[in-house]
Amino acid sequence: MPISLSSIVTALPVEDSWGPPTTTDALVDGVPYAPYSKGDKLGRMADWATEGKDRDGRGGRQQYNRNYRDQQVYGAGTSSLFAVQVAEDESSFSVVDNTRTSTKTRGFGRGGGTVFRGRGRGGRDQRGGRATFQNSRVGGRGGQQAYLYDQRGGARGGRGGRRFGWKDYDKPQRNRDSSVNIKPDWTMLEEIDFARLLKLNLETSAGEDIDSYGFLYYYDRSYDKPPVKNTERKLNVVDRAAYNVTTSSDPIIQELAEKDEATIFATDNILSMLMCAPRSVYSWDLVITKQGSKLYLDKRDGSSLDMVSVNENAADAPLEASEGNKDSINFPGALALEATFINHNFANQTVMESETSKLEMLHDNPFYNPSEETEPLASKAYKYRRFDLSLEKDEDPLHLIVRTEIDAVVKNNISGEDQLLTLKALNEFDHKAQGSGGALDWRNKLTSQRGAVVATEMKNNSCKLARWATQAILAGADVMKLGFVSRASPKVPDRHVILGVVGYDPRKFAEQMNLNLANGWGIVRTIVDMCRIMKDGKYVLVKDPNKALLRLYEVPVGTFEEDGEEIEGTEAGGDEE
């Protein structure tokens, strides 16, 4: 039966719209929507510049990292949206690498293990290239072992150890122990995060000398010369009496406090830790004693401040035994003890001991008793210096006296004047081991790539080097000598060789590290202001072991004075090193 035109017109809808009828099943407040998972990534519908993403060269890969690190092209992850979950056990598996690898491979590079190298698009060991091979050791100059770095950016086979990706925040959080046991009778007064501390700023003067004690030997310039091949200098054990007495036990500081020379008293070891607190990772603690208007910044016997940390700021810092480290000589505590031993002997070995050629200070060493000590004194000068921390709004001046240390003296090559030195030593334990932080091999690279070696140490030991630079500036030292000491064998932690010594101007070194002393003085002034308004007593400032914050506790007056005190970690041997 033919259909007439009039019947067709009659069947048309009378509404203004046309097309299929609108259903209300997929409407929210009249707006159509499509269900989606919160895990889906939203990206571009179309991308006309994807050719830069496929190139693995230097420019293409950097452009990809910059533009696509946190994004995903629409439809790229559709294969995982419709995956069938066969069993619950499969949830523990993850795709390690589903891209086409290059056929140009070469095995057994300098870093050890199987090396995936290529110069084309699929290269896995170029500078900046990715390597996400499961349970493989990535070769090349980095020589770092990569365990299941699958979706966290892989392991970098170039010069710099690990490479971080957009999902690196998802790595397991380490749980470290506090440097001191927090007891139930301690009362927490303040909690300060590092973000607030980094905003502080206080400009102070260069400081003035009040008095000086001890003597200094002259530095042996032969250590500045690069060592001849296969003739490395051994680090010898030099038994000398050196003291690191805490503030309140210092007889000179007690005399200055009685004369009302200042309001705050500290040592450079304690003050530098407080000034560089935002760079610290490991837990530490200070004891603050308030007596009237006076404040004393002290340390406990056996405190972690007496130890020299190793690779504290490295992205992959040394692991504890509880975290799976089976190499006992590379535990953080063992490395700190080794570094402290190295620094003590290095400072004593690199000076020329001569009773006729030494620089005497105004007074003798205040801590040395010849009738009781069997070891001769180490080359050490103690300078007591005063700094003004006053603000314009303060009615009374606020002064701080700090005991600083100088290790040696040297004649200036041009003017012939005496220059004061501090002697410190960086140590290498094993550049291939876990916790090395992607360090270069010092024996091969220290002479040819010294800048790269120092830059890596600034990254891995930011807190330690910042403290050393701060101590040198506080003491008014002209030069800071950094020694590079390595193990004679990676598996022998008690025999070392000196690979070289480099001198730096402490102020320029601080600028190179982006170390702002005004920020450090602002931190000191803030902590001091908190304690000045409190009642007389004893307080403990503790760095949280797992978070970037400080906590201030009020503790009983007799804390840390009774016998049987519990001290975390290895005993440091009291006040004498």
C-alpha cells in the first residue's frame, strides 16, 4: 500500500527538536554524562605534535619529559581498561616493558652486569634514556643496580644513578628511629615544619673575636699536589687528643656568662646543625637550658651531632639491616663511624708537627691536662666569637657567643700572611654499592672530572657540606680544605687512601651550594625567641626521623644526667674523639 505525503507529515513529531528521542536514564540534572573511573587519565583528544615524542635523542626525550610527564594521550591506556581479571594473584604483577627494544645491544660494560645500549630510537643506556628491565643491573658510567623500577622512571644508565619519574612519589616510605627516646613525661610545646623555617631571614654582622685558645701547626702543601699514579698516600692512624666539649661544660663559656658578655651560648658544631636544619634528613636533637636570661645550646653525650653522616641526602641513601641491607659495613651507623674516624685522622695527618714552627694562640688549650693525658695535643685553635642577633624593635641587645674551631694555618703564596684553615674529609666507600647515590669512581674521575665529583657530593651530602661551610664561616677561616679519602678496597672499611685535597673559599663554596646564612640566623633567632618566653628549665629540640619538621619538648631538669641513659645508635665515645 503506497504511503501518501500527508500521512508522513502527520507522523512527524510536533516538538521543535528532531532526531532520536531523548532518554532520561543518562542524565544528571538534565545534562548527559558518561560514567568513568577516577583512575582514568584525561588528555588531549588529538595531538598534532607527537613526532617529538617518538624520538629518543637528546632533544626529543627532553621535550617528551617536559610536555608529557604528567599527561597521557587519549586512548593510550585503553588496553588496560578492558583487561579481564582471571585471578586475584595477577594483581601483584605489573608490566615491566612493553615497548620494542633495539637490536643493537652490547654486553658487559664498565658498570657490570648486562648492558642494553643503543644509539637509535630504542637505546636504553644513553644519557637520559630509560631502562626498566626487571632485576637487571644497568651498566655504563652509573653502574647502579636497578631493582623493579618499572613504572617509577626506570634506572638511568648515564652519569647519574637513578632517574626519577612522575610516579616516584609512590615509593615506600622509610621508617627511621629517633635519635633520642621520647619519654612519656616529656611535654611537646612546639612543632615547626621546614617550610616555615626556609622563609626566615636575619642579616647579621660578620662577628667579632673575644678570645682564642690552643695552637696551630702549619698545613703540609704536598697534599695539594695530585698523586702520582699507583703511589697513593695511605691514611694513617694518628693518636692525638682532640676535644668536643659541650657548651655548658666549657669553662671559658662559663666565665663569659658570669661576665654577662652575651645572652646565648653555643658551639659551632651545635649551631651549624640548627642553621642547616632544613637540609637534614636523619634525626638529631639539641638540649636547650634556660637559666634566667641566659640560654645554653647543648648536646647529649654520644649524640649524633658528634658523628659525620654519609650520603644523608642521597635519593637512595644507605639502608639499615631491617630494610634489607646485607652488607654490614655499609650500614648508615657503620659508615658514620668510619667517616668520623677518617676526619679525625685526616686533620692530624695533613699538618707538619713542629714545636718550633707553629702558631700559638693567646691562651693554652683549656681542656688539656698534661698530667692526665698520655697523647699529645692535636693541632686545634678555639676562637670564641660574638654575633649580634638584635632586631630594631628589641629594647636590649641580643648577643650570641659561639666557640669555633680552626684546624691548621698556612702561609699565603703572595703576601706571606698566615691564613686559617679548616680540614675536612669526604669519604668514598663503594661507588657500585647501594647507597652510593650515583657517585663517580674517584680514582678515575677525581683528576679529570673534579667538578662532577664535587657536584655529586653536594647533592648526596648537602647537609654535611653545608654544616662544614657554616662552621668555617663562623670561625672566620680563610680556606676550607676538603680531602677525598677512599677505601683501599671496597670491602675493607678500616684501611684508606688519600686521593687528593682541594681548597675552597668558604663563602664562595656556600654560594655554590645555595647556602643562605641569613636564613640560618633567622632559624636561630626564631628558636631562641620561643625559649626566651618560657620558664627556666630544660628543653629538647628533636628533628623528626621521618618528617621534615622539628619538635620542641619540655623535659624534667634531671633528664640525661642519670646513669643508664638510653642512647640510640653507636656510642660516640663521650667528649673526646
